[in-house]
Amino acid sequence: MNGRILVTGGSGGIGAGVVARHRDRCVVWSRRANGVDVTDPDGVRAAAGAFLRQHGAPFAIVHGVGDFEERSLLSTDDAAWRRLLDSNLTSAFLVATTLVPAMCEARRGRVIFFSAAGAEDRTAKPRAPAYFAAKAALTSLARSLAKEVAPYGVTVNVIAPGVVVHPDSHAASQERMTPKVPLGRAGTVDDLLGAIDLLLGDAGAYVTGDVWTIDGGLSL
Ligand SMILES: NC(=O)c1ccc[n+]([C@@H]2O[C@H](COP(=O)([O-])OP(=O)(O)OC[C@H]3O[C@@H](n4cnc5c(N)ncnc54)[C@H](OP(=O)(O)O)[C@@H]3O)[C@@H](O)[C@H]2O)c1
């Protein structure tokens, strides 16, 4: 496992858990950590250029950014729509297109995106339709990328969490959802780290284009 792990959103939540686990190998992009806004095309291009000059091709990208907002579809204004699509979908496009070509040249690499449990199933998502639409599109993007880069030894997978409580998570929404979790509790960042470690490690080398739902059964 030569090379750095770029963790976008690594200053909080799930990304911070990944950074705590792999501290020596991680580079964090977030607005707080180093002023990188992954929804800003010029900012991402500049940050990617600096990353490649300093570290070479990343070994892995763990793309933790993905804002959540509860808002019905008809109360979603243009600004909220753009904000949610930019944060959850366009950011992944920008990070992938600026860094994955170098991973392909290095002929190895792992990309992990985050969807949300059930984003692709046949049920309506009245709580957060723009968010879930972006997450379903992100999964499609991940599968397409997985197939495109597989010949270069780069894997692309998606983790789809349910309710993951951490200091910055959406407490009110999570309190409503937690009683619905069949395993009887909300998830923690630690509940996701085993799967992330597996995808980053040797055991994950042959897994690509997959979606791993880790939600205590919430989407069943
Ligand atoms: N937590 C859950 O229950 C849950 C459930 C389902 C899916 N997910 C998904 O899992 C992923 C990680 O979730 P999380 O709860 O850890 O996320 P989070 O706490 O909302 O965000 C993690 C970090 O992302 C950074 N960030 C936000 N917008 C950014 C931007 N435009 N540019 C750069 N950094 C930005 C923030 O740091 P700065 O403010 O410093 O930029 C924040 O600390 C997300 O995609 C989320 O949608 C989470």
C-alpha cells in the first residue's frame, strides 16, 4: 500500500474516523482543514495539482463530503438543489476526474464514495429527495467509473450508511430514524471502519463497482 489516502471531509464525521485510523498516510481536504471546497472546480483542480506534485498518485480516495438536508421536493429551491447536488454528486465528479487518472497511471488505487442506505431502492424519499437523488446518481457514477478504471487496477466502491451518529451529525433527523433500525441502535463511525479498511486493504483488491449497505438493517 504505497501512496497517500486522500480523505475529503476528513476534518469531521466518518472521514475523521478514517484519518484517526490511518493518520500517517492521510491527507485531508476540507474547508476547515486547508480551505479546499470540493464543490469548487478551480479549487479542486488547484488542490489536486498540489497533491500530485507533493505526494504523487494517491493510493486511495475516501470521499467523505456529502451534505444532508431534510426538505420536501416542493420546498427545495434552486439554491438548495444546487447545494445538495454539488456537495453529493459534482464533488465526486471533480475529485475523480482530477486524481483518478494519476491512479490509473500508477496502475493501482482504491476509491470509496458514500451513498445512503436505500438510495437506489424503489421507495420514495420524501424526507430528503434531492439528497437521495444525488446519492442514487453518485452510485451510478461510481459503477461507471469502476468499469472504466478496472483495467488499470483501480477499484471503486460505495459505502451506503444508515444512521451514523457523530458530533456533527443531524441529531433531530437521526432521533426519528433510530427506532426504525432493526439492530436496535444508531450506527457509529466505528461500525463503518471495518468495511472501509477491507476496501483499502489487500482483501479488497478484487472488489469493485459494489455498494455495501451498512445500516443495521434500516433499509430492509
Ligand atoms: N452520518 C450519517 O448518518 C450518514 C448517513 C448516510 C450517509 N452518509 C454519508 O456519508 C458521508 C460522510 O458523512 P458524515 O456524516 O461524516 O459527513 P459530515 O459530517 O456532514 O461532513 C464531513 C466533513 O465534510 C466537510 N465538508 C462539507 N462540505 C465540504 C466541501 N464543500 N468541501 C470540503 N469539505 C466539505 C466538513 O468539513 P469542513 O466544514 O471543514 O469543510 C465536514 O466536517 C457523506 O457523504 C454522507 O452523505 C452519512
